[in-house]
Amino acid sequence: MFTKLRNQFLILNMSITSMVMIAAFATIYFITYGSIHSEIQKRLNSRSAVQITTEGTDLPDDREKEATMYTAQNTALDAPLSFDIEVDADGKILRINSIMDMPDEAYYKAAEIAWNNKNNSTITIEGKQWQYAITQMTTNVIQRNGQQYTVVENKYQIMFLDVTESNKTLFELLTTLLTVGLITLFAIFIISLYFANRAIKPIAETWEKQRQFVADASHELKTPLSIINANYDALLASQEETIKSQLKWLGYIRIGTDRMTKLINDLLSLAKLEDENLETRNTPFDMSNAINDVMLSMEAVVIEKGIRLSHSIEPNIIVKGDAERVKQVVTILFDNAIKYSNENGRIDISLIKSKRQVIYSIKNSGKGIAKQDLPKVFDRFYRADPSRAQEIGGYGLGLSIAKSIIDKLGGEIHVTSVENECTTFTFTLGL
């Protein structure tokens, strides 16, 4: 499922990136193409301006009369090669104007192809590409009295311009854009794949935790439900007995319902704490007194188990936060320390103020937590010693609730442990 989601991210990202690149590169290419071809047309138009000036009182009928012909020529060293051919209305060559050394057959071939393919403006002659333009020639006549007029001749000029380098430049530009585009897309694909995997990883981990949470919750609910069903069947099997004689089975059912109630309440607490819209109280309270209250409420349990309790509580530490939530965390950690302390063990509690924060720690002697298990102690339903789960009670949700509360209050909580010696939980809150 997550592989499919990652691939969808990749496809979407690559599609958008490809479209943007194609649009950018196409814009560059067509702007360059338009600029080059505009320059070519400009050169063709400037070279096709043929003007014949004849002096006299009337337009001479003798077309062989000498005339002065002015043909615009670009003599720049870097200008492309060009030549022009005059033809009559039937395409027959009348004159060839060229400074290049090409065989006559090449000029005749060029004129024939150009005249027969007026819609196509590019031909290949002598290994070069030529773009041509056909224009009808005109004669400007200037009389001696200064009057002038223009006569449209029945002949045409075919102007040829060497565009080999221009086409080569466009081809090289296209090749460069395609190469750069492919390399860029490959690099973007690798980068996108890396970040897609990074983006999917926390989602996959969250999904796995959610799946494990559902499985664990179902497993934990299964035990009390099994107790209730088994005792319900026992009651049905002895319907003739009095209620008083069946109190044992009813008591087991009550134990099962109490376990389910506690589990459901813990799950609801976690759900509320993880709600982003949950508002917590932010009022000043005496944290020293709050911890003393929790210790007094659990004093009987400590004495019953024979645990030695020592504490170092710095007095009158005022913290701005939610007093009830902080008490809940202290209670969870105290209860956890009692459950996992060895017989006649020891619990040490301290509360100190350091700079702009308050530090609370609780340390209990006992089996401790294995090093590889330390990162998991705040996970839902996690218990370092599953074999003692039924013995000590609980579902492994207490520490998850404690961490969620501390995170909500903007503090930090962590655990350290030495196997077969002690375990220490510490949390900090800002003042």
C-alpha cells in the first residue's frame, strides 16, 4: 500500500516537473527559432530589393538596353553566403548574380527546384542548406524632367541565403535542451525518490503503530471478555442455585468488567491527549505540594510492600501549567515504581528547580529494563516483562499517557535503567 502511495507521489511530482521543464525549454527553443528565422527573413528581404534606374523620356522597349542595377549586398565578413537568380515568367534563367564558385549545374538545379516548389522555402545544394524567397521584379524609371514611375517587370528574382549554420545552431540547441532535460529529470527522479521514501516512512510507521495498537487493544479486551463469558456460562449451568451461592461467578464477572472499564478509560485518555484541539489549563500551582499529596495518597501501598521511600522535594516550586495533569503523571510514575520495585526495595523521589525549568525524578530498585527495550517503554501496550502483566496489573498504557501529558505541557520525559539494579524516570517542565 505504501509502495503504491510512494509511486503516486513520484508520478505526480515527475509529471509536474516534466511539464514545467517542457514548457520552459520549448519557450527557449521557439524564442530562439523565431529570432533566427526573423533574421533570415530580414536578410532575404534586404537582398531581394532590386532597383533598375533608366534615364529617358519614355520607358525603353528594348530590354537589352544598358541599365544600372543596384542590388543590396551585405559585405560583412560574418554574413552568410547568398546569391540570386533572375528568371522569366516560365522559370527560365535570365541572369545569375553570385560571387561564389559553384558549377552552373548547381545554379540551374537551385532555380528549377525553387520555381517548382514555391511553398517550400528550403533546399539543399552543394552540401549546404539554402533558404530562398521569390519576388517579382520592378523597374523604377526616372525621366530627365525629374518625374519617376514604377513598372512591374514580367520577371522574377529568386534570392538564396545560406542557412546551414543557423539550422545547425537550432539543432545543437535542441540536442542540448533534450540532454539537459533528461539528465535533470533523472536527477530529480533520484531526489524525489529519496524524499518520497522519507515522507512515506513516518506515515508507514504511524500506520504500523496504529495497526499494532488495534491488535493490542483487541487482545487486551479479549481477556476480560473471556472471563465474563466463562462465568456467564457457569451461571447458566446452575440456574437453580441462589444468587448468594453464585456470588463467586458474579465477582469474576465484576473483575472482568472493571478491567475493561479501566482499559477503555485509558484509551479515551490517550485519544483526548492526542487531540490537537485539546486545551490544557495554564495556571500557576505549587508543584511541591502536588507531589507531596500524591506520596501521601500512596503511602499505604508503599508500607504494605515494605518499600523504603526517600524524597528530596524542594519546597514552594511554583509551576505554570495544569495541576491535575501533572499529578496524573506523578501518580503514574509512582505506581509504576511500586509495581516494578523488588520486595523490600527502595524508591527515591526528587524535585529541584534548575534555571528556567523544574526537574522531577523517581528511581526504584528492581530488575530494571534491558537496554534494547528502553526506546519502547513509552509505546502503547508495551511491557518490559509480559510474564508479570497479570501479576502486577495494568495494560502498558500508563507511561504512554504520561508521555502524552508531558508533551502536551511542553516538557520532556525520559528513562534510564541499569539491569538488576534500578530504573529512573525523569521529566522536566518549564517554569
